[in-house]
Amino acid sequence: MIPIHTDPRMIEHRTPSGHPEKPERLSAILDHWRKTGRLTETNAVAVKEVDRSDLARVHTEAYLKNLEEKSADATDEHLQMLDPDTSMGRSSLRAAKLAAGAAVAAVRQVTAPDAKHRIAFCAVRPPGHHARPHAAMGFCLYGTIAAAAAHARDVLQLDRILIVDFDVHHGNGTQEIFYEDDSVGFLSIHRFPFYPGSGRADETGSGPGLGFTWNVPLGADTSPKNYHAAFEASLEKAAAKTKPQLVLISAGFDAHREDPVGGLGLESDDFRRITRAIRQVADTHAEGRIVSMLEGGYHIERLVESATIHLDALQ
Ligand SMILES: [Zn+2]
């Protein structure tokens, strides 16, 4: 069974009433996985808050301080707004630190020389791929996947890491953090034009990182068939160029046809094909090493269904 890094304290992160990034997203997934034997005492991995040094690799010191100060004033009755979509309550910063801690621990787990598991999943919230070096954005406080990739690069000394982001939104924060980096490749497939506005095909990296960013922008009416064709072609290029030792996945399920926030015509079962394509890359280059982490997905039933299909396709 795939180890699942998660912690119920991430459910305590409160967002404004009616906000799509609600606690039920995570509790519904965990409830379903417990009920169906996918999450048991055997494969549940306890999560610790991330080390500050892991956040400092991807965020400015001023931003980290700012979040800590605002968190001290935040209560669940008076949420601190960080941007029009992103807020902090009493337990939010702890949840974000647990999410990033899960990602780093999962990367350490699958890359250990005596690793028993090559694949791990992080069932976390808040999401992270929009968080910028100096600012919160789009429901995200910390660059969760970015902190994990930077840890793999700087602490574990991996120099070929590939991040694949299939959330319906462009992973602008992850892209920005590694835009000039040739050791962390970034591939994002997303609806375009759409929030957050970036992710054009001609955004391909700069400096030493030129050619290590791949964007696949797709119109809202793209068919699943065309989605898979575009994704697989781009993934093949990214894999050939990076030959990754480790594959990280920003697994957002808001490209589902029924998602109230995103929506790109995918059915739950399409996430099986996406996952298998990524697994094949990991099997070819990375000795099968994958860490996948939850990003978006806002239709609770379809989120649970899609995330379960993704998890099963990773097994
Ligand atoms: Zn999203």
C-alpha cells in the first residue's frame, strides 16, 4: 500500500463561509479512504510541521515573518485576509506547515537509499502551487511542492527533478520559484486564459532554466482526447530533457467537468490515464520514485472519486 502522509489538523484550517477550499475537501477524502481500506494504521504516516529552513529556500524572509505576525492575530471569527481569495484563521498556518512538512517527509521517504516505498501521497490542505516567493495567492500560503523540490535539490543533492502539475490552474508559484533553475523542471497543463493569468506556451524558463519549463495551455472546450494528446506529448519532451531522478505531482482535480471552480471537461476516469502516463516517466527514469500531493478540486464527490482513481493508479 502506498504511504499516505496526512494529519487531521489540516482540516482545522478555516476559510470564509461559502469558500470552495473548505475543510470537507480533505475530511471527505480521508473518510472514504478509511472506509475502503485505503488508509489504515499501516500506511498512514504521521506528519510534522516543516522546518523553517525548508520554507526559507522558496520564500523571502520578509514574507515568512509577515505570515507569522498575521497568524498571531488571526482567529476563526476574524480571519486575516492575505489576498482576496486567501485567508488565515487560528489553525491555518499550522495546517500549511503540516502540508509542507508532509511533502518534505514524503520526498525523504521515497528517496532514502533503503526505501521500502517508491511512491507516496500527501493528502494535504491548504494547496500550495500559487504561493509566490513573497506572497500568498489563490488559497495557497506556502509553496508546498516547491519546498519539497528544493529540499530534494539542496539537502538530498538531486539535480534532476520534474514537477508535473495537472491542476486546472497554472502553477504560477512553482513556476516562478524554479524559473531560472535547470535542476527542477516544471510542466503545467491548465485551462487558459484563466486564473491566475500566466502559463502561456512561450513561458519556457530563463537563464540556466531556459527550456526547463513546459506550459500546456488549453481552451475551456478542449476534449479529453485532445487533453491527453497534448499532455502526453509535452510530458514526453519534459521527461527526455530532464531524465528525472524524482517526479513530483501537483495533483489538482479541478479540471473535472463538474468542478464548480475550474472545469475542463475531464471525467474522473481521465485521471487514471494522466496518472499512468506520469508513472511511466518515473519508471523509465526515476526508479519509480513519485511523490504526489493534493492541490485543488472543489466538487466534493468528484474530488473524492478522482483522487481515489489517482491513488489506485499510483499503486
Ligand atoms: Zn486549481
